Amino acid sequence: MSRHQKRLSIPKTWNIPRKTHKWVVKSSPGPHSRSESIPLLLIIRDMLKLADSSREARKILHDGNVMVDGIVRRDYRFPVGVFDVITIPRIDSSYRVFLDEKQRLSLQKISDSEIKLCRINNKTIVKGGNNQLNLHDGSNIVSDEYSYRTFDSILLSIPDRKVTKHLVYKPGNMALVIGGKHSGELGMITEIRKTRGSMPNTVSLQSNHDFETIEDYVFVIGKNTPEIEIPAFKGDVID
């Protein structure tokens, strides 16, 4: 596999110009897949515009000025994905990563940087009989609680990653769509349809209009109101 990345072939989730230069930094292997994440350097330089060049952005990271989910990250190629929390103490600012209506990764300025929302993509039984929750960001949590189900969401404290709240994937709860043509839309789950065979399960949601999407795109974020700050309108960075 090539170690280089041309701008013309970058994933559509990368919200950067494609024709300004020939090459761009490539994500290193990490918690998110390449198509669903963006290198930390591009966030610092191109999205937040805290640096004018790659060299300046790498210096900022090397000095330990940027944290992702409460952990200092110095790797300029580190992949950052949906619902990751980026904190920059030197400017007293924090941002949460979202997927906008054009399925591009965007940033929302937040004040609740001490919590992170994660979805349970799978769970397994580990030695000792405990549940291992496999989360959407590639991390795992071991718990002795058996009420967790696939596609439920949990709120984690940052950086110690303790579960503070459990949000059940069921009709009546609020969800954010993170893919497809309804990406970025917020709605109330009205129905979950289980499909036999290889076709994905579908979910009906209601907001100012009724719409339907596949289960993989649905992310429970609260009951009657969102448990995290979400974008009030569309854009790259929202103050």
C-alpha cells in the first residue's frame, strides 16, 4: 500500500481543497478507518487554520499542544473521526467532530469537552464473564453491566473513560444521522425494522419531516434532548 496520498483521490469526508497541491498527508493506522477520519495535521492547518504550513502544524503537535479525547497526540498523521473531542488548552478551545449534510467531517466548538459520546458497535464476553463493549471509535470498554445492547450509545468521561450515562437504541429516543443522504439530520426514532438476509436494518425518524435511513447511520444522542452540544447550523467550524 502506498505511503503517499494525492489530493485528487482523498476521501470525500475530508473537507479540504483538492486542487491547490498535488500531495497531502495520509492518515496513519489508528482508531478510525481512513475513509471515516482525517489526519490531525489537516485539522490544525486547514480546518482550524492555526498554522500556515505543515511544518508549523507539526511543531504545534510536537510541543504537546493538542489533545484528542483528553490524551496528548503528537502524531501529525493521527486519524480523527466522528464525535472525537479535540482540545487545545493554549487557546482555551475545544471542538467535537461531526459529519455534515455533505458527508464531510466538520468541527463544532463546544464547552462540554469533558464527555465523549460513543456507540456500541458490538460486544463480546471476555474471561471472567464480563462484557467487552466494542465502540465506534475502535476502543473497547470492559463492563460487568449486561443491559448494554448493540447500537446503544454511552457517554464517557474524558480522559478516564468511565461510563456516565447509557442511551438505549429504541423508538422514542433522539438520534443523529451520520451517513447517507440524510447525513447531519437530527430526529426522533419512530420505528426500527429488522430485515432478514443480507440487507441492512432500516430506521424511521421524525423531525420537521419523516425520513428513513439504514441502521448503521443512526447514532442515539439522547432521550428528549441531546446529551451533547450539536451544530446549530451547517459549516466547517461553528462558534
